[in-house]
Amino acid sequence: MMFQLPPELLSVEPLLPLMAVACPSCHTALAVDVDLSGHTAECPLCTMVFLVPPTAANALESPQPAPAVSEPRGELEFPEPIKCIDNGAQIIRLHRLTPEEKATRRARRNFIMLLVGLAILVALVLILGTK
């Protein structure tokens, strides 16, 4: 005997359109109903109440035609967070190194290691060569 569930119970698509929001306190990724944009919401993890940012459609308040290619529903996209260090009067923004920056740092590190190696070699020659 085999049991089958009705297809509406197997659906994985959300009933309401969702948007991705990060809690400003604990930075938890939350899926929030689009209707809550511009209103307050409570984080279920840290219980902080925060304002859900308005969506682009709500900010413009003008209906735009639907795109020709529809995005799959139920998938959320999060932008990469910006990491900063507060150093008193100065805020330093952290970023990933580009390949050019990596090559420059590697060349500088190799040059410094060469100088350190030469200094050790000269010190050994001076110490052992005087005997």
C-alpha cells in the first residue's frame, strides 16, 4: 500500500514573496514578507525590533513591467557584508585583495626575505670568518 500526498502539500514555493534582510544587531539572515517593507519587524534570535528597509518597488511606487526572465522563487540573495574597523577617529574599510595587490605584496615579502637571508649570511661569515 502506498500513500501519496496532494501536490499542494508538496509545494516548496513560498506563499508570499519574500525578501532577504539582515538583523542589524546579530546579523542573522532573515526571510521577511515583502509586505513588511518600511515597517518594523522583530528578530526571532535576538528579539531586537528593527525597521525593514523598503524595497525598490515600494520606494519608487510606480509599477514596473515584469522581467522577461522570471527568477526562481524561494531563493534569496544576500550582498557581501562590508567589514570595517573603527580605529578611534578613523574608520578603515576592509576589502578582498585584487590579484595585482596580491602580486605586489608577494614581491615585497620575497624581497624582504632575501634581505633578511643576506643579512644572516653576512653575519655568519663575519662571525665564523674571523677565527
